[in-house]
Amino acid sequence: MAVLIFAESDSGFYKKSTFEAISYGRKLADQLGTTCIAISIGNKGTENLGSFGAHQEVLYVNELYQTFNPQSYAKAISQTAQQLDCNVIIISQTYTGKSIAPLLAIKQNASIATGVIGMANTIDGFTVKTTAFSNKAIAHVKLNQEQKILTIIPNSYQINTYSETSEIINLEDTIAASDINSTVLSTHKETGKIPLTEAELVISGGRGLKGTENWNLVEELASALGAATACSKPVSDMEWRPHSEHVGQTGITIKPNLYIAAGISGAIQHLAGVSGSKVICVINTDPEAPFFKAADYGIVGDALEVLPRLTRRILEIKK
Ligand SMILES: Cc1cc2nc3c(=O)[nH]c(=O)nc-3n(C[C@H](O)[C@H](O)[C@H](O)COP(=O)(O)OP(=O)(O)OC[C@H]3O[C@@H](n4cnc5c(N)ncnc54)[C@H](O)[C@@H]3O)c2cc1C
């Protein structure tokens, strides 16, 4: 019985959410009195995962893993879980993680909890806290099967560090081309942008920004803060911004440390995707805008004036 964590990386760098997942896995392993094992597939980052709590690391570099395919990755994680007797598997709830977890749950005949935001309670059974109803409620989910899979929302668990080095384990890899039913022929990757789901800081714009000609104000503040950019649904529907930036009930759910919303009214469907943010700052000309009720900080003012003032001030402080 051990805890297995999928260590997701991109172009030779582990994602921050991987360190969070490993820290979570180590805490859980300590709680259960067992081993914390990290698995890297296709490639790995440079860090030794022992620094984040992994006792052991498994790496698969077979060429079948070079292009991401949820089937081959689920197979690799499943075979590792079986060979190393792991009964809890932890995956970050990133795009990659979300596509692997359900396949893995079927392979392992496992109980699965998605949207996990708190450490598992293992005193009486195995229960985790998850978000529910588009972030409007919290659910306590009991996992009854022997095999358990948790997907952890990025930015939900702090990174812990250890003065340890993990042991590298070599396992037999039984993956074959015949295990994969579909092949990804090509992928188009956005470069130089912070992925929204993993961003700690997000600057978002709504219809109050008036048009694409003002979006540089959002981008300049984002660049000054090292933040990702997002938008409301009408903004992406009008093609002012790409759909990949649309947050809310029908868009992406995010949980940054700081969410700055400029010219967004705060409709319930928008809040559904952002209310998990640790701190919300709203800029709106209308003091009655509903978003102010959900805000930690509110600025009643014209976003076209407030955004550049904030950017200037931040750049001054950073000098
Ligand atoms: C089924 C369904 C699903 C939906 N899913 C989503 C979703 O996932 N995400 C989402 O965002 N919406 C979603 N919506 C739409 C949602 O209901 C709202 O219509 C939308 O969020 C409003 O976008 P907005 O705040 O940008 O625009 P508006 O509602 O037009 O608000 C603009 C705001 O900007 C303010 N403003 C105007 N000028 C300025 C200025 N110069 N400076 C500062 N503030 C200014 C105004 O006071 C106003 O509060 C959904 C709706 C439905 C029915």
C-alpha cells in the first residue's frame, strides 16, 4: 500500500501543481504510514522530487509517451500502481490530469474524487473535501473502494520542502503500440503565456473594457505582475479575446491567489468560475455592481483610468 503521484512536466520542467500534488501525497503517505512515490512519464523536470516529499521516483521514457496520449499515460500509471502496490493515486486537476483520471479510475476500478481542495481525513474511512456546483458549495466525499484516485485543484495545497533525495526505481514497462486506440497527429501550443488554471495572479476584463483596443491595459498590468489574463463570456463571444481565456460556469474554473476583475458585472455564472480565488479585487464604475459583494477589495472607477495607474504604480514599486 503506497501513495502514487503523477508528476506532470512540460518541456523538461515540472509544473508548480506537481510540487503541490507531491506535497499533498507526502502528507497523506505520512498520515497512512506508507511510501510516497512519484511517476514521471515521457520526460521529467530537473528537480529531485525528494525535495517535495517523494520517497521514490519512477520514470518511463518509452517513445510511445513522447506525444501526450491519455490512454498511454493512464496505462503507465496503472501498471505502476499495480507493480508497487499503490492504492491511492493523486493527480493535479490540470487539462492533462483531467483527461487521464477518468480512464485510470476505470482501469483500477477505483473510487474517484475530483476537485479536491483539502487533505483527506483517514481516521474513519477515507473522506475528502471537494468543490461542488461550480464552486458554490463544498462536498465531503467518502471513497469506498480499495483503490482511490484524487484530482487536486491547482493552488489548493501549499508546497512543502524536505531535505531528502528520492530513490529512483526502474520498473518493467509493458506498454505496446496496440494499447493506444488514437494518435495525436499534431498540437498547437501557446508559448510564453502562463496557463490560466495554474496562475497565481489573474487579471480579467469584461464588457466594461469597451473593446479590443483597450485590452493592452489588461495585458500591461498582467505583464507588470507576472499574471495570466482572463475574460468574461461576452468578451470571448464577441471575439475580443480567445475562448481559452473565458472563465466561469461555461468556461474555465480558476483558483488564483489574486483575481483582479475590471469592467465585469459579477453575474452568478461568472462568479461560478472565480469565487474560489483567495483575494478578489473588483474595478467597476457602478458602485451597485453585484461583483462588489464577492470582492475583498473594490475600486469604484473607470477601468480605463484605474488599470494604467495600477500598472504604473507596480512598475515604480518594482524598480
Ligand atoms: C447559461 C449561462 C452560462 C454563462 N456562463 C458564463 C461564464 O462562464 N462566464 C461569464 O463571464 N459569463 C457567463 N454567462 C453570462 C453572464 O450571465 C453575464 O452576462 C456576463 O458574465 C456579463 O459579462 P460582463 O460582466 O463582462 O458584461 P456586463 O454584464 O455588460 O457588465 C459590464 C460591467 O462593466 C462595468 N463597466 C462599464 N464601463 C466600465 C468602465 N469604463 N470601467 C469599469 N467598469 C465598467 C459595468 O458597470 C458593468 O458592471 C453565462 C450566462 C448564461 C445564461
